[in-house]
Amino acid sequence: MTSGGETSGRETSGSGDITRTLDLLWGTGRRPSRGPKPGLTLERVVEAAVELADREGLGALSMRRIAAELGTGTMSLYRYVPGKAELLDLMLDRVQRTSEDPGDFGDGHWRSTLEVLGRATLALYRRHPWLLEVNQSRPILGPSALDGLEKVMSRIRPMGLSDPELLSAITAIEGYVVGAARTQLYQQEAERTSGLTDAEFWEAQHPVLEKAMTSGRYPVLASLAEDTFNFDFDHFEFGLQRILDGLELFVTARTEKAAPASAPPSTPPSTPPSAPAAGPDRSAPPDRSVPPEQPS
């Protein structure tokens, strides 16, 4: 979707020359030793492409347009990148660069890490809404993408889940965020294209909805609290916390189930019973051969 609200065709990651893209991402390709010194860098080309997509959406992205943004000829860009498909994969990896500050990944607890992941991913889609136009079901994994995954995985390992389960936890968070980001983007586009704010849009429906609520046809809806549809309620944060609550219950149950099996079975002590204390044997019958002493 473009910033003007128009929908462009969906792009697909990994649709270019995979080998060439990997060479560019990881810096493993051969560099030309002859010819004039390049006036640009691959990094600058990718940055210009990201800036253009951020402003105008993927529909505006073309090699000619990027060249114009950089003040160079279109053909000169092909010295740096084979084409638009490979450039898109470089853009995807570029915007996923993570912070080097360990504190940016939470307080060290796995739940805090996943909270940060959810909020940071939503912020990523807000900064680069064109990401929602890209089918990333088969991504080309570059250094930035793997750096981010490494940092998250290393911090959620204490959950005690299997590796596929850990990856599934990350996927669940990211899937939830994509849905929330898409909803927010659609709301922004609706406001932009209609010229009505959310409040104005719902106010226009108020007279009809009020009659419907007093008709008796919708008793449950009519009984809802006045703040049910309050715009100030943070639906994203509520949903994120409930997902994390579910994961926490699962982790706790898994830990409790594994605890008895890992503890050694209790065994009786191997030491022999202690000998009885010195004194008369009260289990034997009294000796009647000596008469009891009579009181004086």
C-alpha cells in the first residue's frame, strides 16, 4: 500500500537470484578489480530504496526512480544490485538491524524479551508500512535477520521448551503483531481516503445504532458498558499480554511435569538401627528370686 492509500501488487521475498542476493547480503561476491571507482555504495543504494518505500510505498519503487533519487543514471545501479527483486531482499534485511544495547531486549526474563519483540515489531511495521505488502513466507536470511533471531533465541532458552517450540513462540508473537499492524494501517488509510476521523465516522452512524439498541433486538449489545468501544483502550497490549500469559502457563505446566522425573527417588537410610540405650530390659519378666525391699 502506498502512503496515498492505493494498493499495489504484492511483492515476494526471495524471488530474485538467490545466490547473488546472498553474496550481496554476506559480502561474499567477487568485486570488480577494473573500471572506474564506484561513485556510490551498495549501502547507499539500499538506504535510498528504503527511504523511497517509506514515503511512497512499494508501488513507487523502481530502479529508475531510485537512480533519480540518487542523482545518477539507471544503468549505474546495476553495478551494485542485479535488479529490483534482489534489492527488495536487501531492503528487508536492512530494516531488521537490531540494537546493540542488551537492555533493549528486556530485563533478561524470557517474558520480557517476547514483550520487547512484540512492541519492537509493531514499531517496525509503523516505520516501514510497505513491509505488509511483502510476502515473506520464504525470506532470504541475511546478517541482520539472523542477528535478531540469535538475540531473541538466546534470551528465551530458559523457557525450557524444545527448539521447535521456542521458534513457534516467536512465530505466534510475530503473527499476532502482523495482524495488529495491518489493522492499524487500514484504519489510517480509511481516515486518509474518507477524510473522516474515527470519531466522526462512528458519530455519523450514532442515530441509527441508537435506535437499533433500543429496539430490543440486541439485548446483550445494549447492555454493554459505555466505554466498551473506547478508543483509548489498548487492544494490542491486551492481546500481547494474554498470549504471554498462555505461554507462561504452558511453561509452568511443563516445568512442573518435568520436575518429579528429574528428582532422584527417595530411599530409606542405609545405616543400621541404633542400639537401645543402656538400662533395664523392660521387655523381660521381673526377677522374682529376690524379694522386694520392704519399707521401714
